[in-house]
Amino acid sequence: MNKKGISPIISTVLLICAAALLAVLILSWSGVFTKGLLKHADETSERMSACESETSLNIKHACTREDTITVMVESLGSKKVTGLIIRVLGSSGGYQEDVETEMNVADLKRFDIERQDVGDITKIELLPKVKLQGKAEICGIKDTETNIVEC
């Protein structure tokens, strides 16, 4: 029988070329994937740094009336606060108010927000907003007040 086929040397070379091509494709894809992850990690790191070390708020006083809650807030950080979320927690629920404001270092501002029916108010939390690369970012809780009195 005279069967003709690919010689063992040529088939070995073709297998090595196919494996090398596959390795190049995988390395190329992983390079793009890794660059994307690193960029995201850098952005997250910058956001966390600005939020954790450069932003600081302090609730100086919090009191309630029948239909409003008054919160005195002091900005202590080095980063300008461009907005604020005031979260009110009560014995039967909670809500939050998104407040448009600008607070520089050492600013002291009064915020009057509408009181909603959440039972006895147990806690007020502050979440500042800052601008990073032209985009508004919400930081984590910066201060909590549990000593809420009647005005």
C-alpha cells in the first residue's frame, strides 16, 4: 500500500506553530484585560484616598421639630464637598435627603430637612459627595449622630 500523508517532521512543526499562535493570542488578551483592571484599581484607589483621608465631616448639633430636622455640619477635611446625603434612621424605618451644597474647609452649615414618619429618630448619618476627575462620587459614612434632641 502506498499511502501518502504528512511527514512526522512537518506535522510537529505545524503543531508547534499552532501552539505558539494560541499562546500569542492568550497573552495579547490577558494584556488588555490586565490594563483594564489596573486602570479601574487606580481610579478606585484615588476615590478611596480622596474620601478617606481628604474628606471629613462632623455633626455639631442635630435636633428635631414636628415637621423638620435641623443638622449643623462642619467640614474638616482638605477636599471640597460638593454635595451631601443626610440619612435619617428611626425606630420604624429610614430615609435620606440628597442636598446640593458646597462646603470648603472649616465651613459650618445648617441644613433643615423635612421630617418623615420613621418613628423615633435614632441616628443621623452623613455621606459627602466630592468631585473626582469631573465626576461626582459618594463617599462612605463620615459621621453619625445618635444624640438627637428636640429643638
